Amino acid sequence: MCMAFCVLTAMSYALINVPELPILFFGRFLGGSASAIQSTAFESWLVSSSYTLGFSSRDLSNILGHAMFANSLVAITAGVASDKLVEWRSTFTAPFIAGGVLLLLALVLLGTTWSENYGSRDSSTDGVLN
């Protein structure tokens, strides 16, 4: 799902450059779908992997806390960098193009360094989602 996030978001960013309203709407649909994935997939992967590796819930809490802090710093930095890109390229789509390139790089890194994580099958949860 993390790779799907990269693909959907990069496609959404690419479609911002098409001056056709139906295409722009479709791009926003892709962006919304990617946001839903972003809100769940990365944290789900982290939680499942941490339990597989034997981390305590306190360790997981610390990791998530540090991730939240790092995410805030990255968001601030990305905002400043986006502003500089708009000034440099004189177009409001420049940050999206740069973001798409970074997402494709992330897609390659995910595909080559992460293993697929399907979680574990716990008998106490059998039938919950069936």
C-alpha cells in the first residue's frame, strides 16, 4: 500500500499540469485516495513490524512520537522549499513536479529495500474481518 501511495500521489501531481477540468478532478480523486492510504498504511506497517521484531509498546510509542516530530520539521522545510521553487520557476506547479520526482524516488527505495508486510495471523482475531 505504501507503494500505491507513491504512485497515486505522483499521478495526482502530474495531472495538475493538465488544463482540463475533468482531468483535474480525476487528479484530486487520486490525491484523496492517496491521502487515505497515507493516513493508515505507513503506521500499520510500522506497528506490525515492531511487534514482529519484539518491540515493546513503549518503544513503539517513542518511535511514533519521534516520527510525528520529524514529520513536522519536514513539513516546515517542504513549505519553505516549495515557496523557493515557486519563486525560482515562476509557476505554482513547480512544487508538485518536484514532489512527484521525490515520490518516484521513494517508490524505487520502497521497492528495493522494504519487504512486504502482511502482518501476522493471530487466532484471537479470526473472523473479525470475515
